[in-house]
Amino acid sequence: MSTSEETKATHRSTKDKDQLITRLKRIEGQVRGIQNMIENDRYCVDILTQISAINAAMNKVGLHLLEKHTQHCVSDAIKDGDADEAIRELMEVFERFSKS
């Protein structure tokens, strides 16, 4: 991560933060559930189903963050005359996100 990325901040509402934290805690619980399933020798297909659910939930969190980033950070940068940089960064984010 470059220095400029480390110092950038976002302005999320308390409600948005709370919703994201709740989703991530739910996902954390699902991961612990998979650990228990493995410890208890559960059927592989059941474990894989849970892994698929976690991946879908993480993608949903990622898409939410991407949408908010585009609506606020990218939009603000374009309004401030930094369109080229904002679009470059957004494309890099899309590339990273699509690899997951």
C-alpha cells in the first residue's frame, strides 16, 4: 500500500459502519462454524456449501464498499478535477476485486 492510500480516509455514517460490522461479525461466526464442522468431521459438501455462503457474503460487503466508494470518493475526486486519477484508482480496485 502506498503512502497516499494509507492516509486517505472515508466518511462513513455510523449506521453504515454498524451495518458493515454486523455483516462481518456474522461472517466471522460462519467461519467459526466451518472450523467446528471440520473438527466434527462433517460431510465435505456441507462444509463447501458454507464456504460458498461466506464467499457470497464477503462479495456483498465488497460490492457495498465499492458502491459507496464510487458514490462518494470517486464522485468527489471528479468534481475536484482529479477525474483521471480517480478513474485509474477505481479501475485498479475493480481489477483487485474481480480476482477474488
